[in-house]
Amino acid sequence: MNVADLTGLPDGVPEHFHAQGIEELYPPQAEAVEAGITEGESVVASIPTASGKTFIAELAMLSSVARGGKALYIVPLRALASEKKEEFEEFEQYGVSIGVSTGNYESDGDWLASRDIIVATSEKVDSLVRNGAKWIDDLSCVVADEVHLVNDAHRGPTLEVTLAKLRRVNPDLQTVALSATVGNAGEMADWLDATLVDSTWRPIDLRKGVLYGQALHFDDGTQQELARGNEKETAALVRDTLEDGGSSLVFVNSRRHAEAAAKRLADVTKTHLTDDERRDLLDIADQIRDVSDTETSDDLATAIEKGAAFHHAGLASDHRSLVEDAFRDKLIKVISATPTLAAGVNTPSRRVIVRDWRRYDGDIGGMQPLDVLEVHQMFGRAGRPGLDPHGEAVLIAKSHDELQELFDQYVWADPEPVHSKLAAEPALRTHILATVASGFAGTEEELLDFLERTLYATQTDETGRLETVTQHVLDYLDRNGFLERDDRLRATGLGHRVSQLYLDPMSAAEIIDGLRDADGKPTALGLYHLVSRTPDMYQLYLRSGDRERYTEIAYEREPEFLGHMPSEFEDNAFEDWLSALKTARLLEDWASELDEDRITERYAIGPGDIRGKVETAQWLLNAAERLAAELQRDDAEGIPSATTTAVREARKRVEYGVEEELLDLAGVRNVGRKRARRLYEAGIESRADLREADKSVVLGALRGRKKTAENILENVGRQDPSLDDVEADAETAATSARATNDGGQQSLGDFE
């Protein structure tokens, strides 16, 4: 089928596709058109990576807009939302407006009502429904990207329930689900009342195989010799790819292995760089170091200078973006990554090397083989249409028996079916409360009827299982004051607030109990510990020696805790308490202005982990503040105003990463934690001081950076922010340098 034959799209769009070099549709795309994708029909497209899934989504959304409708594109990750928004913005020239929403869970997103295509994560869409976004009723098309992630215990239930709600609100909604090739795509299509497009077609060939010894064994029966001498298998495969002009992705099973592999592989890539590439990579390495002043950042920059990189969840988001962009630009020749890179952002390569096909599983206390679906997702990154003549995906065997095992287990195997994870109580706690609070169910019968629309209900053969778990959850919500039950189900005012705040009700119950337990003004550590022991905070693990250390801290600071500390003899409860304490201590260190590199070293984490904990703590402390206000209205005893003030201060301190005396300064746009400290040490202690301070002193405190200083003065409301002809006060500059002792490096919250 030719692009010129497409109908129902906005004027100019078919010609736009043609100008991009898209003349003929890929077979799966043509099949989707034949299934009615441009006519409002629902479709599940289960096809390999790089086989044109996004184009199918574009056809559905653009034709929906052309009919006067509104489209929603749901993604699993924030980073993917930004990437897709940039892709879709090319259609704005044809009168199609694009919006993206991934942040504040309390927002109703009213501004999105004016957009034709909206990109959002499933969590954000769920929160928009809870907060009554009116434009949800106007949706005519929804696209769910990576819909096989309903199989994920954490994200899956939200995606599943959100799709069920959207289809309930809009009975004629066109639903387009994009999936990797899975074992039960037909079941997914039945659930969504959609036509299935199931294909293994790829635009370029993908050869899958296993390296054993000196030979690459491929699924087509061919073999290729890999002369490597004493060279390690991964290094030999990367070198071989480079000699053929290609790039490599290497998947390993831990962050530590990703960093170590990049360091070793940099010795391979450095000899395959041109002078121009070396110059460009030096510039990228400088940008990497500017992101944070940690050892992780420096190690990454050092590898990048030689044409290699690592990628994992411990990196800051700016780190990951820089690495991904440089890899797509073919400057970085190899990335060693944890499997998180396999699903999400667009990072194809000539060769994918799955070095580690086992991963530690805490539930069984040992190494466990990866799922076939996950390995096939990694395989799917091999081969870039228009750039590579073919793609190769390679596993590494340590013995002849393992060679055959890997062929049987991964190369020739079909991916597993995906299964709903909705029936677990933690997932249902959140979604049952939200379903009642947002008006989707007013009785237990209506609630069960709604849940029957989920994938879980279509898959389960356990009669009564859903009803039993639902009753347990309703009992919990009733017991904690979030629901009222008689002949109808009603969310209380507190229940509505918890749903709008996007909290797990168990987190809300923990926070409420802690706030009621507060005697006077709680400390920042007490509040950080309170939110760190909720289910919504991923706690830091206790490592060797941590139990003894944090037990000592727990007893030293026991009066600060909000709630009863469990006994040491309650093993699991006490371990959880200490894990929360370790997490709270990280937040306290951050809010006490400890350097980022010291924090990453002390807690053995990456800069991205710090940002993740900080953002989660901000959200939970904001929720605590809102819950306190709700309780002051509804509770005769209320929450003391001193407690609410303490929560607000703790939230702001963790947001800016500063001591209390810097809160006013750190809140000025472009100031941040380190600049606030420099200004304070120069005698500028508040916004008012900053508006009136001697400009030479301001410039000295900000290390002579005129443009930065002018921006800050403008942001604080200075009448004349210009620093023309102003010289930095030398004494102030020297004092500032001694006070921060940071050698000019940056940290989270700094904006050089």
C-alpha cells in the first residue's frame, strides 16, 4: 500500500510522509490500515521493535483529529513522553496542536483541553481522571504504547485500570495498543474489542545467535569465525562490529557491571575514533561532568571521551539524555546498559550483545534467568532501518551445553504470554478507592462490574478471587476512614483527598497516624522517616554492617520518630524501619547541604537515585501537608499548626537541598543550593538583601559570572539588574570559594 493512497488524514500529511521518504507502508502498517486504523477502528499491533508501530499510532491519532476528535498517547516513561512529543510536533505545521503532561499529580490539566494530541504517562492519565479533567470526555482515540507492560507488577495495574476507565467514559473510543510480540496478543485484542495485527516482519533482517569460543552460531544455521585470541568475548564482539562500521549495545545485569564493562570497552572504542569525533566527545564529556560532581559522573565522562558509555537508572536524567543522543549520533560506539534501556527510548544499534542472561532475584535469593520477552526486547534494538544493512543479536555461552540451552531458551523460543497483576492488594487499594472517589462505582455490585472490564477478569479462572480481594480492600478503606459503606459506597472527604493526591491509601494511613502522633514541632528527620516508611517510597537496602550502624542511630534519635519503633526481635518490621531510617538519613544529608559526591559515596548510589528520592520525598511531604489541612477541617482534635509548619519547612528543605536559613534565597530561580550558600556567606541572607545588595558583592559571590548574576537579580525583582562595568569584589569571591570549597563543580540544584 502506498502513502499516497491513505485517506482521512489532515491536509498535507500524506505529502509530508512522502517527503520524509515514506512511499510504501510496511506490511504490518498496511494490515492496520486494512483493519480500519484510519476509520476509528480499534487495533492491537503486536509487532517487533523498529517495524513501524509509531507510524500506526500517528495514522490513528491524525485521522481522529481530522474527524474533529482528540487523541491521547500513553507512554510508560517520562523520558519517552518527551521523545514522542518532539516527534509529533512535526505535525503542528498542519494545524495539529501537541501537549505533554507528566508532572504534578494534583493538576486537572485543564490547559490540555486546547490540544489535539496529548502525550502522558499512564500514572498521569490516571491522576487526570481522578482530578476530573473535563477533556477526558472528549477523547476519540487513545494509543497505549508498550501495552505488554500490563505484565509489570508496578506499572501494569495502573495502565490496565486507566484503559478500562477511558473506555467506560467513552464507549465509542478507538483504542490502539502497541505491543512487542507476546504469547497471547489475541487475548489482549479480545479484552480491548480490537482487531489483532500480529506480525514478526521487520524492515531489515535480524540474525539471532550465540557466541561460543571462536564461533558465532546463528539461527539460520550459518557460522562466523570471531578471531579474538585472548580478548574477552564482549570486547571481541564490539571490536568486530566497529570494524564493520557499526555500533553495539551490551546488556548486563547490574549497574556495577555496566560501569565496569564501559571502562573496559573504552579501550576498544578509543582506537576507532576520528579526530572530529574525539573533539565532539570531549565536549559531551564536559557536559556530563557539569550535570553533577560525583564519581559516577566523572567515570561516565572518562569513558565517553574514548567513545564508550554506560546507562542505568542510577544516572541523572541529563546524563542519560546526553548518552542516548550521542549514541544516536554515532559518536558513542558502545553502551553497556542494564535492561531498562531495552524498553523505552529509541536507541537502536548494529549489534546487541546480551552478556548476562541471568539476574539476581531477591524473592528466591539467587540468580534467575531473564524472561524470553525481556531478552527479545533487547534483541529488538538491533538494526537501524536506513542506517544498518542488518541487525545482529548475540548471547554468550560458556559451554557447549549452554550453547544449545540458549538457542532453546531464547533464540528459538516464543515470548511468554502477559498476565494482569491487578489482583494484588497493593494495586487494588489505590484503584478501588479512586474508582469510587471518581464516580465510576457507587455500589459493590457496580465496582465488581467495573473490575470485570479489566484484563484480569478476562484471564482469571479463579472463581471469586477478585471478589474476595475486593472485599478485603473495601474493609481496609472503611476501617481507615477513606470510604463509607452501607447500601452504597462513598468516598469520605479524606478519601477524595487521598485519591486526588495519588497516594497509596496505606501511605496515607501511615502519614496520618504519624502526624497525629507528633508532639509539638517534629524534626525534619522524623518527617523524612515518616514518608520513607510508606509503600510509595522505595527504601534504600541495608548493606553489610548497616543494621548495626542504623540500630545505633535509631536508639540515639528515637524521640524524633513519629510512631512506635518496633522491637529488634520483630525482624522484618525492624529491618523495614531501619531501611526507612537509612533513606531518611540520605534526605537529611541532602537537606543539610552535604555535597552530592559525599552522598553517593556514603550510600553507594548514583546521582539519579538522589534525585529520585528527593522528588518522591517532595511529593509525599506535600501530600502530608495537604492531609494535615484536611484533618484540621474534619478532625475535632486536628493537627497542630506547628506540625503543619514543620512539614512545609521539611518539604522546602528537601526540595532545595539546604539548611533552614537558606530557604528564602534558594527559592529564587537560578540560585540553587550552592549559590545560596555563597550569597549567604557574603552577607546576603534573603531576597530583600539580594534586591538591595552591592552588585560587586553579588558578582563576587557568584564567582564573576555576569550573565548568571544578571539573571538572578532580574528573577528576584531588582530594578536595574545590569552588571555592565561592574567588577567582582575580590574578597567576596575568595570567601565564597573557601566557604563552598567545590572547585567550581556543580550539584543537583545548581544551575551554572
